[in-house]
Amino acid sequence: MTTGHRIRSMHTTGIVFHWPRLYDLLVWALTFGRERAYRERLADLARLVRGESALDVGCGTGGLAIVLRQRLGPSSSVHGIYPSPEMIAMAHVSA
């Protein structure tokens, strides 16, 4: 997640979460409090190496993007995309 970019609101169809705290609580409950381990496992499956770039489509509050950024290091580029400005704002705060 990079900072300093404008957050643009676009119209979408389908189910879009606009409540980041509720989303995080739901993810915590669905993973039985093991969200970090779940994100780490997803990062393992991606098999990315330091310096590579990643795009997390449907990033929610940025949990996976944050794990990827920590793994890939400062020379990498990690971005998350989600149709809710509230969720992206929370991801920026968390990063």
C-alpha cells in the first residue's frame, strides 16, 4: 500500500463492504482469530520473492497487502484495490 495517492470513489455493483471494523471482526471470526496465519499462508502460496510487485484485488482492509509488503521489502511495489473508500482508508491507516 502506498500513501499519498488520491482515493477515488467509483460506482460498483454487487456486495461491497463499507464498514471496515465490521469486516475485520467478520474475518477474525471466520478464521477463528487466526487471520494473520491465514494471510501468511496466502503469501506463501503466491511464491513471491523480495523486490517483486503485487496487486491485491479485493484487498478489504489490506491484511494480505500488508503481509506482502513486509515480505517483499522496500524495493517492492504492493498495491491493494477495493471499491469502498472506507476500506481503503483503513488499509492506509494499518499500513
